[in-house]
Amino acid sequence: QVQLVESGGGLVQPGGSLRLSCAASGSIYSTYNMGWYRQAPGKQRELVAAITRGGSTNYADSVKGRFTISRDNAKRTVYLQMNSLKPEDTAVYYCKASRNSDYWGQGTQVTVSS
């Protein structure tokens, strides 16, 4: 089993930046595909960005060019660098680890508002 803890959320102004972190423990982190999802009030949870154990990435169209997912296997941590934030990016952001099963973090709130 993998335990995931997100951090780095907060309140930022439109156009600002945040860096989310997801720290993993409990298993062999490097064998997992990792992803960031978000869920805004009244909306379904959606994939924001994903990175495979081999380092391949993909992004939702809405964040492409603004967000960057990365992983540091030595630190057992995955990151989401969020730049040029927009109000519509406001959501709870969740980290997910996947291999045989899916494991979710508790979420971290990101609020983009002036």
C-alpha cells in the first residue's frame, strides 16, 4: 500500500503560481504511475496531469502549457508546478498513485482569486 500526502495549496491571485507536492510512503514509489486530479465544487473530479513510472507525461488541455508535473523518485515525491493560474483552477487537488490499485491523497485546496 502507498500513503500519499499532498501539500502546497493555498490562495493565490490570478496569474500567480503554486507548487504542489505529493509525498509517498509505504511501498516502492518508483513503480507507480502518478497523477494529479482536481475537483471543484459541483463538478466531477478530473485528471489534471499524469506521469508514468518511465517519466512520460500528459495534461488536460485546460492546463497544458501552464502546469508541469514531475517526479523525484529519490525523494518519493511528485510535484505539480502551476503557473499562470486562473480562477477556474480553483479546486481541491488530489494526488493519485496507480499500479495494481489506485491510492489517493487527502487533497489540498487551491484557490485562485483576487
